[in-house]
Amino acid sequence: MKSFLCIFVLLYLSINTSALNDIEFSLLASTQSPSYGYGSKNCTSIEQGRAYLDIVVILDSSNGSQYQGFNGQKGNVISLISALTIGQGNAQVSRISVITAATNAKVVSDLNAYKSNSDAIRSIMGINFNDNTGPAIDVQKALAAADQVITSTGRGPNYKKVILMYSSAMEDDCTKTNSMASTDESPCRTASNIKNQGTSIITLALQYQDGVYNPPVNGIASPCFAIKASDFLVKFVELFTYVNCFCSQEFTQFFDTKTCYRAAECLYVENTPTGYTVAQQIAALANGTLVDIRSQLKQEFVMQIASASLPLFIGLNQIKNPKLWQWDTGYNITGYDHFYKDNEAVTGKCAAIYKNGYWYNNICSSYEGAMGYIYQVSACDAGNFCGGK
């Protein structure tokens, strides 16, 4: 079925478009999986698992996009759909809504509209550029319309929401605008409200077909989610893998804004003191383990979220083998450690991280040497379906 759809799409586009000037479109373009290698559990790619997202697509139908570029946007979205399973209900499927945006925003379909990939593709192919056009895209109106679609037809909190917005407008720098905006008419204020509700925003800049794209640090998009539209087919697997990789509200996901790396690990700091072996048992009740720290990146992240609670037990100990340090996640201590001086050269001990960032050995007991602890559980992602919870 997917092969048939690809052939059908290519035929349609060859007949109806002479050039896709604003976007490099190819259903055969290569994709890349998320960047791995930080000594942590990686998010399951949407190519290896199945995404369960509520996606609202905003197509720029303004004069800044023009007819050919508008068809290029449609082609991009069809490529995305080919990597998803579109359906309805609370199953492990994704749903998609489409909005066209120029002077005004027009909802073509809400999230309840499409029951299959072919339904969505057929509808998107039939969208006419001239049905809703104007001099420029009004980003605020477009985002407000997308937010309304999510509010009225979105699923529960364990189905992540994402707005995919194509825009020929210059990217807003919200550093000053957020503090100055006094009403919800500001695109920055609207975007901030949407992101604060847990919805991700991916912006695809149409005006940066060539050259270097340096989006503002504080823009409309969620962190690391502002890209050139011409790069979308290379990056959409990574982007949507990360959107579909998340933690429940009480946990903090291991995420690094400098590298844009997101792990399938959710961390929780427990301040109530207990012995080490009891801390292990409490972590197990949540289907987790005491935290492992197998890279400098994660060491820095743990210090960032737990600095006010240190010292804390971590999941490094010599319980299984009194002469060997092992993580509760099953890894030996190789490649990275942060022990203070000779604290590693002991037997039969358990580890804790202190305010100076170093690890120290501690007694392994159910009550002696009690302190708080930090543990981790697996994130929900394309390989770990949480939608029914």
C-alpha cells in the first residue's frame, strides 16, 4: 500500500507542479535517526517503533510562499505521513490536522478527520492554494487556530501534541517581545502559552532555501525545533522521534539544549532520607533504578536538577560483586567516573553524589548512612506506548 501511495504522489506532483522552488522535495530523500552516544538510553526512532502523536500542520498559503512553494509544503507533509500510521481512537496511531494560513487562518481538517494514511494524503493533495491566500502569513492567527484544534479535538496528555508550521515570515525573536507583549495578539505570547501547555512547535523557515539559518535562541519554536524547510526531509525522523519521547509530569527528562540530545530517561529526586538498599526498592516500585551517570553530559544534567538536594544516592554500588563497581542499570563502570580521589578503591560499598559534584563511597544499608536519592525510569516513546495509561 505504501509503495502504491508513493507512486501515486509522485505522479500527482509531476503533473501539477513544474518546480518546487521553495522546498527540496523528494519522497526518496534520506532520513536520519536521532544523534546517539551519550551513555544513556536513546529514544526509540519512529522508524523502529510507532509514533502516537496529534499533529497540526500549518501550511503557508500567503504570497510569500506562492503556488509552487505551497505544493512543495504539501509534498513535505505527505513525506511525513509516509513514516506514520494515521488512524483514530486511543490506539498507537498518529492523527493529523491541516490549516492554511495567510491573512487569516483556515482549518481544513481537525484531528478527527482522517482514518488512514490514504485519507490524509488524498485530502492534502486536494487543498487549493487560492482558497486562502493573502499578502503575508499572520503567525499569531495561525498558532491560535492550531491551539483551538488541539483544545477541541486533541487526545489525552499521553498523546503528545505538535504544531508543524511552515512560514515565509521572518522568525520572531521573542526575547524582548515576550516581556513587552501585553495581549494575546502577540505571536510570541501565543507561542509561549502553547508551549507552556506541553505542545511542541516546529517551525520550518521557507525564506532560507540556501545559506546558513541561525534562528533566534528565544523564538516561536520549541528548543532545537527551528529549522529550514529545505532540511525537513533530512531531519523529520529525528524531530518527531524526540517529540514522541517524553516523561510524565512529575519526572524530569534528560535533555541537553546545547547538543539538542534527548534521552529516553526520566529522572526523579527524592529528598526523604532512607538507606541505600531501601532506595533501590523504592526505585523498583516505579519500574526504575537508581540513576546511572555514564557521561559528563549526564553528570552536568544531574547537578543541574539536583543541586539543591545533594548529597544523594546514585545507582553505583558493589552489592553484586564487592570488588567491582556496577550500575543498577547493568553497566560496569567503564569510560567515565567522577569519584573523589581514592573513594573508588574500596570494597562492598555504595555511591552517592555530593554538592561538589564528586562521588563518594557510602555504607550499603537499609537504614545506616541514610540520605535522599535520585532514580530514573524509561520514557514513553515509539517503542514504549503510554497512550492507554
